[in-house]
Amino acid sequence: MSDSIAADDESVKTENPASQENQVQEQIEAAQNEAEASEEATPPQAPEPVPVATAPRCENPIVGRKVFFVNPPLYVENYLHLELKLHEYEAYIISDYKYTKNALRKFPDALCFIFIDDEMSYDEWFNFIQSFQNDEKLKTIFVGLMSAVIPKPQKERFMMNLSLPGGFIMLDEFKGSALIEKIVGILELNGAKGRRKYLRLDCDASITINGYFATKTQLLQVTVLNISSVGFTCCYPRSYGDALVKNMLVPSFSITLGRRSIVTPSVVFDIKVVDATRYFAIMLFAKQVGEDDKKVIKNFIFEQLEQRFENLIYSLPPDTEDYSNKKPKAVETEEIPEAEEVETAEEAKPEDEAKTDEAVKTEESGTTEEEKASDTGESEVN
């Protein structure tokens, strides 16, 4: 066994378990980041994104930010979403806006692009986005808007009255590669990818990945802890001894991903001591790994991440808030038809007011009270 492993082994004996576990995790994270940054781990890169005229919002996080597209048109869902996966962004589609807040409350540093041309009116979308400011978790979301047909006055209303660090993207102006470059530029400036270069899938109780490699005498099994498109980490018993050593090339490392298995040449980047019974190895896929195998790995990673995401947000109740901002009507104890109201008002008039009305009617007819009296007298005489 190498001197570095022996030194690590000595530290296991002298430090308390909690401190040792933290140190191991920090060493693992640092080593894996270094591995992913090495030339051997770098796949062909996509063209550099076009710079976006905005400043970085904050320091990039270590593990990156989730990217959500709410209520997107098929063009965005089928084209843009796929391209972002190829660029190693953790992007998700939320087809029903009623589950948006479920996701955002779980990931309050996420970037969220909302398509506002359908499902609700522009006023309702405005109220929906404005409601984020009243929620301590949602007010930190990096919101961006997308539209293809919004009138200019409505667009200005959104931009002038809402916080939109993700910008307002007009889909009639940015299409194809230009749209990809625009979105990637925004994601880069807002730290969506984090300090890691490649998206990793961490295994849990629902995801079991086994790896196998052969020595001259036996077939050995390892437990994969996480995997990315450039490599994986695994644990194995210390009883394996020097079966894996730093910088060693394993010509055929077999990995089972669901119902698929791939066999890839892999390089041992580093080995660490986990505890008294296990070693930890960081493995990089060698350059000979084919594109088909990489595609299998990426598809498996995204399938598992998307399944986790759906289980997380759709298990919670949907948003039932009314964003139309309509005020409820006042409850009336009794409704009286308009005609009946007039008749009732006439009957309820005071006596003096009734006399006044009679005088007005008489005046309008052109007959005075004196003329009435004269006429009455003449009729009596006759």
C-alpha cells in the first residue's frame, strides 16, 4: 500500500470519529474536484457562450443551482432543455405552475424561467411573481421571464415593477443557438453550474450502482457512491489490499446502471481511507470511453434526478391561490328590483315633499292655484 494511504491510516487511529469523517469528506470533495478539472476528465467542450450584459449576482456555490422552466412551450422543453443537459446543467421542467412554489421552497437559490403567454393572463402572472416577495424562501429566487408575443406596455410593466435577475427573454428574438447562448450566459453569470464542472448523481437507498473489476485471480465488487459523465467514486473492503492503487489503469471496469451495463477503461485518480474497514477510490473514465457509453451514463443520471425531483414536488399539495386579485363582492341581505325600489321610495316620501311634487306638476301643466279656485267658483255658480 502507498505511503499516502498509510499516513491516512495512522490518522484514523488518532482522531475522533466525527472529526475524521469530516476531514475525509473534505479530502474526497477536494480530490474529486481536482480530478474533474484534470485534462483526462475533460470531454469536448461546447462553443463559448455569448457574454450577457449583467453582473454576477453572487459567488458560485459548490454544487450549483437548480434551473427550472415553468410552463414552457414545446420548443423550449424539447430543444433548450436537452441542450442544457448536454452542457451539464441540472435543469427541470415544471409543466403545471401550481407546483412551482413546491420546488422553489426546496431550492431557494434556484434560477426559474417562467413562460407567461398562456395558462394565466399577464395580470395573473404578474401577481404570481410578485407574491414571491412576500415569502422569505421565494424572495431569493433568480426569476427570469420568457414570452413570444407579449405587448410592449405589458413587458415594461413586468420589467419596471418586478425583480428579474434572470432577465426578460423574447423568444421571437432569440432562436436556436442564439437562445442557447443567451440562457447559458445567464446561467454562467449566476453560478448555476457551481464550482463543479460536471453534474453528479449521489446514490441513496433508492439507487444502487455496483461496479466490478477483475484481477489476475478474482472478480472484485465495489459500491459506487456517486457518478458523473467523467468518473465515479466507490467504496470497497480494505481486504482487497493493493487491488487498486493510485494512477493504475483498470482496462475493463464494469458498471451496472439500472438495466444497462457498460464496460469502460478507468484510471485510479486517488485513494482515501474511509474507516477501519473500507477504502474510498476516485475513478476517472479513460479517454477511450466511447460516446455511446457516455450517453448511457448521462441518460441514467438525468432519469434518476428527474424522478427524485418529481417525487419531491408532486407529493405536496398544489398551489390553490387565486392570482386574479379580484375582490369578493359584498353580501347583500335583500335585493329589491329597481322598479319596486322607485315605488317604495314614492310611498315613503314625507307629506311636505309630496305637496311640493304636486305643486311642480301643477306648475308644469300651466294652471295656478288661483285659477283652480276661480274655476271651482264658476262651476258652483253655474
